[in-house]
Amino acid sequence: MDEFGLIDRYFARARTDDSVRVGIGDDGAVLSPTNGHELVAATDTLIEGVHFPEGLDSCDIGWRAVMVNLSDFAAMGATPRWMTLALSLSELNPSWLDGFATGVFDAAARSGVSLVGGDTTRGKNLVVTLQVIGEVPEGEAILRSGAGPGDLIHVTGHPGDAAAGLDEFDSSESSSLLRRRFLKPEARVAYGLALRGVATAAIDVSDGLYADLGKLLAASRVGARLDLDRLPVSEALRSRYPRPQQLKFALTGGDDYELLFTARSGELPEGGDTPVTAIGEVVVGSGIQCMEAGEAVEFDDLGYRHFS
Ligand code: ADP
Ligand code: MG
């Protein structure tokens, strides 16, 4: 099988919606966005050994490549619609590709996203670059920069679970729930859409809550008081780790793909299955002041950063 056979067999599936005028098979894709909307694009690269452990199941890699991008869409309040996939493979392994394609298409199907093109090459390492393109009604994208003093800070889900799941990944006593939180992240796309017009600012938590909150605050030129007692630490994390370790996972653990957003106090959209917790308040100034039992406490761990 050559490159073209591979594309045909694994990736050239029937397109799912007629916004795709031309999909896989031509020199470029031709897409037809909705009137009155702006385009939104997000790209993420996953490198084996850097962004996920070596030997991860290919289905989980495919799933992850899509979800990390969908999470960016959730944070923008945007609808993901199309994606391209650039794949660098060290070998052509049919069962690996089968699993990978299954993961990609399963994750994409959650949000009705169509694969419209890509690139396939042979390389030394496994590198997956996935781009998602989508849309948002003109002027309605949720930015990082809109938070104002007095806004409440909220987070979805249970930050820290994924990092604990990764930490335990090779352990025979690992918690299956925490492992799953790492392996099968679920981007909060529906809740992100519901936040349009409600959230004043949003970011998705991919590098750790503390670091990502810092980015939102810097973009909005404000500071925050973060109430550590209110962090929604999961039961699984609480039952398995001492408090300092729980906090470390919850504040600096990566790969949560939860939404961190600010909103004026008042009604939030119904979360349904999505837990939403108020964890602090935006204040005039800069930086994050952590509070525990009514007192200011130091916390200066910065989360994961490349090249640091
Ligand atoms: P070109 O020569 O124009 O770069 P390619 O030969 O790289 O085109 O790819 C042929 C077609 O297959 C193009 O439409 C391209 O978008 C698509 N394609 C290539 N690799 C992938 C992939 N991994 N997933 C989806 N589509 C792909
Ligand atoms: Mg090409």
C-alpha cells in the first residue's frame, strides 16, 4: 500500500455534510461557511513521547488529536465543522492505522466535524498535526481578554484527574477512572456554545489551571483571587492522594481540557452532565492570589511549559 492507498483506505470516508463542496482528493478543500459567521481555526501537534507516552493505543491518540482542538473551540464558543490531518509515520502498520482512524472519526463525530484533507508522510517519529476549522456568529467569539473586576471565575469538571491518570499510567494499581480521564478527554463543546453571550472570557485548561488562568488574566489585564477550598477536586483524587498532591494536580496538572471562564455573577447555562464550580473572583491588578481557609497562601508552580 502506498500513500494514496493509505489515504483512500483509512481517511477518505464519506463526508458528513454538504458544507464540504470539495473534500479529500483534490489539491485543496472547498468549504462553504454559514452566512453571517466568522471562521475560527485551531491547530495542535501531538508528538509521541512529548505529548503522550510512547506505546499509547492508536485509537486514544486519534481521539486526543481531535479533542485537544475541539477543546479550543469550546473555549471560543465556536462550532467546529471541518478538520485537516497531517500525519508523519515511521511505518505503515494497518492495525495501528485502523485504531487511529477509529479514534479520529469517533471524536469528530461527537461534534459533527468532517475530515476534508491532510498530508501523509514518512518520518522518524510519530507526529500528528490536526487542524480544526469552524465558525461563530460575527463578533460573538469568546476571547481571553474580556474578564473584568467583579466577574466570578468558574471551571468545569474536575481539574487534576487527567494528570493523576498520567502519573499512574504505568502503575498496576492505577485508578481506571483517572486513567480514563487522561486517555479519553471530552471537550466541553456544547457547554462552550452555551456560554456565548454569558462568559466574559474563557480559556481551556490544557497546561494546568493555574497557568491557564494566568494567561486569561494577563490577556484581560486583571488579577484574581482563587479560593483553593472551592477547587472541585474529584472524589477519586481525594481518596488516593494527600491534600498537597491533590492541589498540585488540580492546579498544575495538564491535559484536563476543561473550560475556565469568567462571568458576571448571575445565572449560568444549565450544565447538564457538566459540573460547573465557582472558584474565585476577578480583581483589579495582576496575578493570582490563592486563598485557603480565609488566608492568603503562596503557590508559585507554573504548570507545564515547553522550552522552560
Ligand atoms: P497534494 O499532492 O496536493 O499535496 P496529497 O497527495 O498530499 O495532495 O494528498 C491527496 C489528497 O489526500 C489531498 O486531498 C489531501 O488533502 C488528502 N490527504 C492526504 N493525507 C491525508 C490524511 N492523512 N487525512 C486526510 N486527507 C489526506
Ligand atoms: Mg500534500
